[in-house]
Amino acid sequence: MGSFVKTVMIQFMLFSLFGMGWNTIGGYGGQVELGKAQYVGIGAYTVALMMVWWKVPFWISMPIGILIALGYSFIIGYPLFRLKGHYFAIATICTSLVLKDIFDNWNLVGAAKGIELPIHEHPDFLYMQFKSDTYYYYFIMGLFYIAIFYMNWFRKSKLGYQLRMIKDDEDAAESLGIDIRWCKIKAYSIASAFVAVGGGFMAVYNLYIDPASVMELSLSIKIALMAMLGGAASLWGPIIGAAFLVPLDRFLGSWLGGHKGLTGIDFMIYAMLIMIVSAYQPKGIWGIIEQFRKRGR
Amino acid sequence: MLVIDALLQGILIGLLFALVALGLTVIFGVMDIVNFAHGEFLMLGMYAVYWTNYFLNIDPLLALPVSAALGAVLGLASYYWLIRYLLRGPAIAQLFGTFGLMLFLQYLAMFLFSADYRMIDKGVLVGKSYSIGPFIFEGTKLAAGILSLISFAVVYYFLYKTKTGKALQATAINKEAATYMGIKTDRMNALAWVIGGGTVGIAGGLLVNFYYAYPMVGILFVMIAFACVALGGFGSIKGVFYAGILVGILEMMFPVFGQLIGSDFLGPHFKFTVVYLAYFIIVVVRPQGLFGWKN
């Protein structure tokens, strides 16, 4: 496998991981969540800062990052899920932007300059530093499979059914005794944990993080978009979305890189896709596949 | 003195914020859609005046009709080509649809005009300032405040005093009942988008006199507008006027407050963070806004 293909595959699996996380609350729960980048940031910064300050190995700092993301998501989810629909969507953007602004100006964590991870001379498994992409590739592949199995379990779990009920009809769900807010918070935290894992991986893989790369609004949008394009509220949707958009992104990037004056075309194509999908097939690519399958029967 | 100065500056910029948020609240009131692309209408309005000024040498204030017309056409086009289709789908698709429009316009501007920061440097009022008593006002900001107020008043008069405006209000309050009264709600929706686009186009044309135009400028102002709309109560027109001024004052007072207590942490780089936080706190604590009428 060429190194270019490997890079694309790593990106693909990373974004599938993000998308599957988003899918718990955004897809099954039907809440338009546009602030996932803050959890990428939390995961990435926890790993990076603990490594720089105290030389904590990745295998310890990543779980701590997950715990911080979980705690933070509970604290912020509690007021957040008083809101619904548009109010909720805008509020998630707000919380994410507030955190980014803080990190952008906080000198202790490198402010807008970001932080570089110390590079070890020899490959080090504890700190997840390798000479070749292959190890990262297998590591993210492991996470990817764990995520798929977990999501497969999740969608058939009690919480999964409760969430779909909430999505269909909140009042009916409430009358059946489902604690709506608590369910949403739980799903939100699961999503945050997924995304924080990916964030931690991004830190050790890129060896450099700054608020612009791990906390930008466009990252939140990309995460939600991939899941939405592939098909929200389905197991394979986020994966299909990532499989479609990540190579497209790469291809457009390398193709347009050679043509000056064409900057922005890639995002315009993205945006057209979003508009067409939301206008004609809000269920995404998976929705189209389902349609054909039903017709075939 | 510093405080009163900041207060007055805040009111001037707040009038402009109110005009930006006006379109958002009208659209939301009439059809329960949040237009994420609103800030991009503003951005294109800014560019419209900038380029008219650049190529035709027309004074930026006289070029305002160009940006207003562009905004109105954009609003109309997005209603007929996109929003009408989105209305059939679920709420999540509506959000993503206007989000897509936002991205599209952003990168269209990036493609056409590059990412450069552009600001008007020639014009009657550019670079001039007037002193009223002990206070000094920049001519462009003064003009922006006054013209925003006038535009707002015109739209307000239209919405509350004319027959068409009242029909629009009726559609906002109860769509079904309005249909029974013989109001063509589809046209009212389109009208809401024309008003929304037109007013924000004017706001953009005023803004470019003292603020840089660049493709990503929209997101900042749309967040401010969301805060104003939330503060005023989603869909409320009177509310958004007071809310705009309040947010303007908040934005201008915040750095002054930081300066007064000598804290670096309350510096100007956090003034928009405060706006985001304000939105979050308002919708959580008081979802109907300060003057709200719709839940």
C-alpha cells in the first residue's frame, strides 16, 4: 500500500470514528449538534499537554482525555438540552466557539501558536511515536472496528431505542416515562467520548496541534456533514459519508493545489452536495440505497 | 467619560446590529427557519459596495441601493431555489440546507475575490470624524448608525402600517388562518426573504465603510445577530431593535470595563466571546427572550 493511500485511509477511519460518535446524538437522537470540534480539541489538548508537561504516556493521557470530555459534556449538556431545534444547534456552535476563543488566547496552553509534541529519537510505543504510518494505520483501524461493534450494539441497546423514540415524538416518549433530557445527555457524552479519542489520536499522529486545526467550526461542520451525507441514524451512514468525502477532499486538494486561483472550488462542491442532499434526500446516501432495496423486494 | 463614550459608540454599532438581525428575525418569525447564510448576505452586500466604489468611483453611501438590491435578489433566489424544497423536509435538513448555502457563498466569495481583506478608502465620509461636545465620532460610524435607524424605521412602518406588512405579520402568527383569509403565504415567505436579504444588504453596505470585507466575515456577524434575535425573542421585531443596541453596548463596554479594572483577561480579544456566552445564557435561562412572543 502506498503511503498516500495509507494517509487517506487513516483520515477516512478517523473521520468515520468522529461521524459514528456524532451519529449517536445527531443521528439516532435527531439533535443537530454542531460543536463536536470542542471535544476533538479536549482530546487532543489533554494528550498533548500531559505529554509536554509531565511526559505522561499516550495510553494514560488518552483515557484521561476521555474522562475530561465526558465530564465537560455532562456539565455543558445539562443546560444545553433544555433547548431544542435551532436554539440547540446555535448554542452548540456558541459553546464550541467560546472554548476556541479561550484556547486561542490562553498563553499557558500555547495560545494561537499551538503546541508541538516532543519528538522521540527512537520509536516509542508508550508515547505512540513511530517512524512509519503503518502502526498508526493499524491502531486507528483497531479503534474503527471497536467503534463499529460498539455502534452495532448501541443501536439495539435500550438507549438507542429510547433515542429514536425521542426523535420521532418527544411528547409520546415522555408520556411513556422516558427521561428525555437524561437520555440526550447520555448520548451526547458517548458522542463526545468517541470524538475525544479521535482528538487524542490526531495529537500523536500530527505531532502538532493548535486551536485552528482541532477546534475550528469547519471541523464540527465536516463531522456532522459526513454523517449526514452518508445517512444519519444508520450504522453505515457515517462510514459511507467519510469514504465519499475524505478521498474527494484529498483529490480536490491535490488537483486544485496545482491550479492557482481555484481555491474554494472544493468547498463549493461540498456546499452544493449539502444543499442537494438536504433538499432532495435528507436521509443521505444510505437513504438512497434503502430506497433501491425496498424497490427491489 | 470613557464609559459614556463607549456607551454612545455601542449604541451606534448596536443600531447596525439591529438592522443585521432584523432580517433574521423576520424570516424566523414567518417561517420558523434559521438562515445560517444571513451573514454571507451581509458579506456579499459589503463586497457589492466595495466593488461599486472601486470600479465606478461612486461614493459608498450612494452605492447602498446596489447592495440592497443584491441582498433582495439573493434572498428571493435562495427562497425559490432552495428554501422551498427544504421546507418539505425535516428540521435537520433545513438547518443543513441553509448551512450549505452559507458555505457555498463563503467559498464563492473566496473564489471570486480571494481571501484578501478589503476596506473602502475613498468616500465623502471616510477618514473624517466629527466632534459633538467632548465626544468624537467617526463619520462613517455615525452615518451607519443613523442610516440603520432609518432603514429599520422604514421596514417597521411597512410591517405594521401597510396592508402587505400586516398580511406578513398574520402569516407569522398563524399560517393556516392566514391562508383562510386569502393571504398567499408562499408569496409572504418570499417577501420575508426579500426583506431579510435587502436589509442585511444595506447593513453590509454600511459596515464596509469601517470594517474589512473578507469571505469569512459573515460568521462573526451572524453569531452576533443570533444573539440579538435570541435576546429580543425569536421572531420579535421590536425586541430585536432593543436587543441589537444592548449587544452593541455590551460589545463596546466590555473592553472598557476590562481597562477600568486593569484586567488583561477582559481584553478586546474576548469581546465576541461575550456575545456567544450571552446567547448561550439567554436561550438557556430565558428562551422567550427579553421581549419574546414566540416560544
